[in-house]
Amino acid sequence: MEDRKIGTHTDFDKLHEECGVFGIYDFDGNDVASTVYYGLFALQHRGQESCGIAVGSTTGPKGNVASQKGMGLVNEVFTQESLEGLKGDIGVGHVRYSTAGASTHENAQPLVLNYVKGMLGLAHNGNLVNVNELRRELEYTGAIFQTTIDSEVIAYHIARERLNTHAVEDAVCRAAEKLKGAFALVVMSPRKLIGARDPFGFKPLCIGKRGHAYIIASETCALETIGAEFVRDVLPGEIVTITPEGIKSDTSLCLPKGQEARCIFEYIYFARPDSRIDGVSVYASRVQAGRFLAMDTPVEADLVVGVPESGNAAALGYAMESGIPYGTAFIKNCYVGRTFIKPGQSSRESSVKVKLNVLTEAVKGKRVVMIDDSIVRGTTSGRIVKMLREAGAKEVHVRISSPPFLWPCYFGTDIPEREQLVAYRHSVEEICQAIGADSLGYLDIGRLGEMAEGLSICRGCFTGEYPIQPPKEDIRGSFKR
């Protein structure tokens, strides 16, 4: 099978992270900008296109907010001087990969609104499936939008509801009732920090504490980075409000446990391995996935290796279960972000090699089991297999720690339309031949529940059965950039 039949674009051949959110309220009145910076630094893997920080003072004027955002990595956008200029004891931050809306400065977050009730700062991770309906409702009543992202729609609806409610957390709850899809929100008001998670729990959100400061973040790794202790996860459907009086919880939107639908790719790929999501270790989940692959798709080999980074823990699990030695075959360039200058058409092969090189001494003359987290279009997998063979690998057996992608995702993971998914158009045997592997095995879909330790998860991208009816029109703007 010719490679062009599977696709020739490398940019979208791997899954991309979603977004990361971070918020902090320091009851002692200390400036929080530097803490938000380090929290975002820990969440950089979730989004590398843009980032931002907004801070306010809970003792000053209600509209007094300082903010900065820009395109690029956290350490590219912020300097020591710029952080010192962000004064305030309450703040929110965001790192972004655009799953909806173009990758532009205007679409960077957090969003800051000044309205009749004061100030609203918002950072959002996720995708809404009814965003066009909500946007049109606002437009026909005079709203003027500055961005093309659904996060601005959420912010406007919160601001509108606030005009008719006693407290900002009630406005967040009323707005959340209108939202269909995935959202993890951190909202900063003049005197409160609020976290909200969609009823299905698609996206993770947790609470931490450091001294007299409380934190809301996408992952527990951000808490550990700033020296905060983990308090608990925000429940799917829960809205938490943090003030000096304590944590107030509203669970009116919560669903029965069996109806929750966490994104399984948080455990397979998105989250950092040192994070825990809803009580389940991401690292342990990946090791378990590797064990399942060894049980269900065994092969005789000399070495098990992982494609960095998310493939490493699964490769260790495969090695532990199979008894085949675990080793390192790939050296990853950690300094390559999403913004590096991609090679032209004539040297497209090097777009993978810029990020990844093979240790010839490790694989030469050996039968290698290569563990990766997913195959989207197939081109990147084919190039990595080719690199192993060029380095002298005698056999290359590919194992994937997720089931085959057969359907797109509408909730914040950039799995494209079905026609672009290699597993939709080709059998496992055909894919194996196309990527040049000696054998190919995927994680059995029945193993996903065990991998997540019994938590209710979303399997929509594997089965086409979504917890929410998908939109009739494709609202995932990132695929049309």
C-alpha cells in the first residue's frame, strides 16, 4: 500500500493536547502571578500555542485587573519583569491548544470582562457542542464578540446571568445549565475563585492548598510543582466556590456515577504521568495498558521500547508482563515545541527526526516491540518504524495502547473526521503493511474500563456512541486552519 493512500500530512498525524487551566486565591494577600506562572509551566504539555495570566486584588477596586497573554510557550511569553507587573492576590492562567477557533492572539486566554457587576476572568478547557446556538442567542441580543472561541460565549452567559442572581457562583451554575459538551472552568470574580466541571467529567479539575492559598488546576502535577497539597478532585458536574470563609460546593448538575464519561485519553496520552485524575494514577493506567497489550497481543522479541513520552510507561508494562527486556530506543529533543520551523516538502522526513532520533546501539540486530499511544493517520508511525529499521532493527512489532480510532471527537480532542482516520478506511493488516511493521496490535476496547479502574469513561472515538448527541455541523475550527 502506498503511503499517500494513508495521508501525507504530519502536522495532525498525532493527537494534540487540549488546554490547561489554573487558578489561585491567596488569603494572606500575597501576589500570585509567579505561582500561576509555575503552575502553567507544569501544565505546558496540555497546550503550547498560547498562554496567559490575569490577576486581581480582592481588596482593591472591583474592576482592577492586570493581564498578559501571547502566542508561544509560557517561558517565551512571560519575563521576570512582566510577572512583577502583575499585582494581585487572586489570579487565573491558561495554556492553549486550539481544538476550536483559530490559533491567534485574540483567542488566547484567560478572557477578562468588565461589566456592571465588576470583573470576570475565565479560563476554559473543553469544547461545547451547542456553541453556535448559544452564540447566536447572544448575537441577536446585541453581543459583539472579540474572539472565535466558545470560552467567550461561556463568559458572556455568566455575565448575563449575574445580572439576575445574588452571587457570581449562582450565575456560573445557571450558565453551566445551558452548556452542552465538555468544560473545565476556572472563574475569577473580584472576591471569589470558582471552579466548574461538566456533568460528564470529560476534563479533569482538582483543588489544592498551600498555606492560606487555595488552587484549582487541571492536573495534580501543577499542585506538586508549586508545593501545594492535593485536597480533592472537583466532581463531575460540581461547582466549587473558594472564599476566605471556605469552599462552597454546588452539586445540582451532578449525574449518577454510571452516566459520567471521562475522556480516556487523559489516562492514555494527555495528562502528565505523575498526575492522578479522579483518584486514578495516570502512570499506573499506562503501565496497565502495556500489561494488557502483552497479555492480548504477545510476540517473541528481544526488546520493548516506548515512543516518548506517553508510550514509555505502557512499554514498561508490556516488558513487565512479557518478560522481554525494557529499553530506550528513542532520544527526544525536549526543546522542540509546536512553533519550530517545519521542513519543506522536499525534506518532510526530517519533521519527525527533528523531534526524535534512534539509538542505533540499542536496536541493531534485535527484534523490537515498539509501543505508542495511538495511530491517527498512520504517517508518523510509518516513519518511526522506518527509522528503527534504518538503525538495524531486525523486526519491528508495533503495539498501540488505545483501540483504533473510528470516529471523530467533539469534546476537545482533535481526532479528525472519519475519512482522515486510517483505521476507518483500512484493516489492521493493511495498516500494518502500510507502516512497514512486522505485526500490529491495538488495546482491546474491553480493557479500557479496567485501565481506568472502573471509572465511567467516554468511548465515542472508538464506537461512535457519544454521551451527548454530536452537533449537526462541525464546530471544530482547528481542522480548517
